[in-house]
Amino acid sequence: LKPTQVIPIGGNDAACVIFFLTSISSNPQMERLLQRTMKADGTIGKPPTQFIGVSTVGTTRTNKMPYSMQNILGGGKLTNRLDTEDFIRNFVMNRKTQQNNIDPALDYTIVKFGDIKDNGVDNDFSFMPGDVLDGPISVDTAAQVLLQAMALQPLARNSTLCATGNLPAENPDLVWDDAFLKLRGPELKRYDDDKINSLSNDLFDQLTEYLKEWAMLLIKSEKLTTPVVYEPSLLEPNTVFEGVSQRDGFKLVFQTTRTGANYVTSVEQRKLEKKGKDFTPNKPLKQKPEGGIEILVEITTQDRLRVRATRTNMASKTVIKELSETSILRRLEDSLNEFVKLYA
């Protein structure tokens, strides 16, 4: 939808509304579009349940070439586009926070493309969470990404994704299910290279127990900058939407430390005590999700053994602990290499 057009109140009974953010220049315009689209009295139209914002790659990378130059020459267009992406996210998430039983439910999806080419592109199809890819995308592939996000992939809800390249002709359904699976968490790392594929599927249970023991030893070693606790994974396999026939795993959940917004200082404690509130020293104000990594051993419906690491225990304001995540992933890869040496 373009701001120059009259937006139908209630979204004209549409279940999904797609906004092309390249045609929206400011947050006030975006707010007017969203408010009008969500306004309905039952006689004009029912509001949609999903907003899709179509944006461009590079909006979060304006400190790097070539996007820094594009942003400068374009008068800050990438920065403005990122602000609009954030506005859609915040509009949806604040609505969820303010009203638990709101009707209808509302979700968002931010889709980022490179240059869209009519005549196809030479590079292979790539799909990732966030804003990490570069390169063009064929118009047919871009259209299919939007169709999947709108109608066929539940994991697209409340996610940000980017896509480039040209969709392969063979098994497109399997490609889509596997691509959108990366949005759960989202996925941080996937171990399914030739080394892992050299392992027999019969080693599924043995690999799972090996990694669980590795996790317990890692916790006991106290070598991580952020303390973690072990929790079993409760995620069941899903052959329909995820292409996973067998799954087991665990979580390494980050714990609250005596720093950050979860704790009050001694000065803050005295101020609160003067107001008649009793606080014990260093008592946490509230326990917020601190994040973590879920490690999953899987056998796909294509009979391929793999290991995936995804984020877990996340909330909208959870601070991402990149150093701790990197440390865990590096140690996980070292552990997998040792297992392959023993059993490949």
C-alpha cells in the first residue's frame, strides 16, 4: 500500500496487509496507515491479523560498505527505512502488551530483499533471519517468499528475514520449510556439512547423549562469562512444517547476574525504602528472560543427521549476549569435531 492511496478502514476485510516501505518516507505516514488499517466498527471491515513490511537489505548495516555509501547518497534513506521497520514491530508488540485478549490478534513480518530482477539472477537461493545477506533476488522468488510468509509458514509471524538469489526448481516445498525453520529462535548455527553427514543416523542417540554430557561438563568448568543452567528441550519433531522426523536436545539458559536493569543499587534501595518499600540488599526487581542457546540433534525427513543451535528464553527487551553465544558455539563445534573423529 502507498500513502498516496486511500487506505480502506479495517483493511477491507484483508487478513494480511503488505506495506512496501520504500514508498513510505516517515513514521507519521506509517502510523496513519497502521491506525486506519486497524480501525473497524464491524460494518466497514474487519482488521487484518498480519502486517508484512517489505524492506531492503542493509538497513541495519549502514556502518559498512556499500550500505554506508547508499545511505549517505540517499539522504539517510536506509536509516529512515529501519525506523519504519522498528515502528511496525513496536506497533504490533505494544498492542500485544497492552491488551492480552485483543481481537483480532496481530502479528508482523519484516521481509528484506536486495535488488529485484525481472530476468532472474545467477546466485543460488539464500534465506536467513535478520539482515545479513547481500545480492539480488529474482522477482518470482521474491513473490514466493511473500506468499510463504503470508499464507503457508507460521514461523514467519513476528520475525525478520532476508532472502536473495533464485529458487531451485527441485523440491521447492522442502526448501521453504527448511528456510523458515531458521526463524525459530532464531537459528544461530547449523551443523550439517559433509563431516556431520558422514555419520550414520544410527548414532542419533549416541550423539545426543555425548552433547548432553559435554554441556554438563561445560557448566561445571565455569569457563563461560555468563553463568548458565541446563534444561531439557521440550521441542517435539514436526514433519509437516519443519521437515524433522526425530529430535532431541537441551537448553543452556543464561542466568541473571548482579548487574544491569534487574538489580537496584544501594542508592535506589534507600530511595525506595523512604517510600515505604522494603528491599533486601541486591534483591532483583524482577526476573526477566536472559536468553540462552537451545542445541538440537535432528534427523530430517530426508534422512539427514544434523545439529542446530538456536536462541531460546528470549523476550523483546532481552540483551543478546554475543560473547557468551560465540564462546558456546565455538566449544560446541570443537566437541562435534571430536565426535566425528571417533565415529565417522
